[in-house]
Amino acid sequence: MSRLSGHLNPGRHLHWHLTRRRPLLLRAGGVAALLAVVGPGVLAGLSDDDPAGITTYSILGAKYGYELLWVLTLSTAALIVFHELAVRMGIVTGKGLLTLVREHYGPRAAGLVLSALVIANTGTLCAEFAGVAAGADLLGGVSRYISVPLAAAGVSLLVLRGTFRYVEHVLLALSTVFVAYVVSGFLSHPDWGATAKGLVVPNLPLNREAVLVAVATVGTTLAPWGLAFIQSYAVDKKLKVKDLRYERADVIVGALLTGVIGLFVVVACAATLHAKGIEINDARDAARALEPLAGATAATLFGLGFLGAALLAAAIVPLSTAYSVSETFGRKADLDDSFEEARVFYLSYGAVVAFAAILVLIPGAPLIPILFLSQALNAVLLLVLLPFLRSLGSSRELMGEHALGRGDRIATGIALAAVAVSVLALGVLSLL
């Protein structure tokens, strides 16, 4: 009877079945939870590989070969540290960076941080539209007076008229274009031994040009707009503290993808252009110069990645500005809100897009300096943002058990000091 009852007891059988399958279910649940939070880290990370970033990496590889790859290694490490801190603050507090600065340091401090962000974001957004112009001209000979207005209208309609989930899905799909850089890097047949050495062995020529490239690399990898965006986006996505460990994986993956894509851009230019002594002014020159050296496919993929990266970043960088302006003035900042509910948010987005597009369309606008020098400016403006981010993250009152620990404070302190030293070195060499 007992044997029969065991067979007839469905609860006992179900318990045995679930216990046996629990590891599989936990793994499946973990994957589902990770996929649910993917977005802030990947989008913020990959958008750092925008036209300004690709231009910077292209110049680094063409001019210095594999020699300065270690700067990319350190920049990627700093990106992980500060993006993780920003997204942690957003999830734990439920508030964006500018909201926290305003509440804890007052409106003047918030105004200072906002000013730095608006300057940095405007320069970067100009670089995105300059990238659209260069990419469209490279791939199809399309005039900037057609491509830039179309891009500005397209990204604005996508972000301002779509729901949060729809916008996120489109942007994540668009980010797949970065595979083009990995393929073009392999097609160039780089020296992998020199690549490995360059990634871990510091070596920097002590001249203004080399230091400027290094500083621009830091500024384009750890961009100010990304810090504000990733925190506010995590809030807008309504992530909870229970999502934190999965969101850390999202941040790390996004930052590593940023570094890997930058690496392949550098090695593609190092293996071809630097090896032949060919100097370039921008990524468009790099794509054209790659063709006779690595084949038409590599050049086309490079140009395709350039245009796709420009469109992705042109949608995301204004979001950083719109979030920041709204938070500074204590207004709603939510992609799912209507125009009437979040008027400041939507007007800020539209205004910065229109302003940057108009600047790029000015006849004779210096697109190359906009693309490259805006990234060096980013590094300078990081010195305004990072101290506030680090101070807020260290507050036990604000962050509770999720406040920065001793190891976190050391890591963020080293990263902040490295940015400060690089900017100071550039300033000293510029005066000599």
C-alpha cells in the first residue's frame, strides 16, 4: 500500500521532479532576469564607440600603431568602475545624478554639473552628426545637407514618439552594427603579439600630440554624457535593488564591448595605415585608406559601422541632456510620459538635437576638430562630474549598505587621479 501511495502521490512526484530540475530552472531564471535588465550598460557602453570615438581610435592606431593600446585598457577599466557606480546609485536611490546633486549640494552645484554636461554633450552630439555626414558621404556620396536633417528628424521621432520599451529595442538592434569593426579588424591581419604587448605595457612619447591622443581616448571612452545617461536610464527602466547583480553584468559586458570594439579599430589602422606610414585626419580617411590595404570589404564595413554608430549615439546623447536638464529643475523625465507631462524633457531633447545639427550644417564647419577635440574636452569636464559621483556613492546615508567600500573608493580615486594627471600633463605641454 505504501508503495502504491507513493506512486499515486502527485505532490511527491512533482517535488522530486522540480528538485532534480532546480539547477536548470535557476539557470534559466537567471538568464531571463539578466535579459530583462539589459539596456543601460550595453547602450551606454557601445555608444561610447561613436564617430568621435572611432575617429580617436583610428588616429591612435594610424599614428602610434599598437603603442598606446594600454590607454584603452585603463580607460575601459575606469569605464567599468564609474558606470557600475552610476547605475548602482540610480537603482538604489531611484534618482538621476542631477537630482542627487541638487538635493545634496544645492542648485548652484547642480547648475555647475549641468553646465559641464551640456557643453560636453553638445560637442559630442555635433560629433555624432558630423559622423552621420561623413558616413553617408563615404557609403553613398550623400550630401550632409540631406543626411544630417534626415538623421536628426529620424532619431527625434524614434525617441520622442516611441515608448520606452520600443526605443530600447530599436537601439539595441542598431548596436549590432558594431560587429563590422570586429570583422574589419580581423581582415587587416594585425600583429597579435604587438597587440598584447601594447595592451599591458605603458609607453607614451612625451610630446603634446601623443598626450592629446591619450587624453582624447580617455574622454571618448569614459564620456561625461554616459555617466548621466546610464544612471537616469536605469531609473527610467524602473530597475530595483534585486536587479543590481544582473545589472552589474550588463555594465561589465557593455564596457568590455566598448574596449573590444575600440581595440579592433586601433589594430585595423595599426596593421595597415601605421605599417605603411599613412597618416589620417579622421575615420573617413581611415576607411578609404583601408581599401587598398585590407580590401574593399574592410573599408565598407568600417564605413557602415561609422554611420550606424553615429545614428545610435545621436539618439542617446540628447537623452543624457534631456534627463539632466529635467532633473536639475525638478521636472519629470520619463520616456513613457506624454509631452504635456514631461514638457521640459522633450523640449530639451529637441532643442539640443536641432542646435547640434545646425552647427554641423554651417558651411565650412570644422568637422575634424569637432570629432577629435570634443573628446579631449570630455576628459577635462570629467573633472567636474567624477568628484560628485564619487562623493555621492560614498555616502552611507544615501546608499546604505550599497555605498562604496574601501576597495571601491581606492579604485575610483585612482581613476579620478589618472584623469586629472593626464589633463594636467596636456595643459603643461600645451604651454611649453
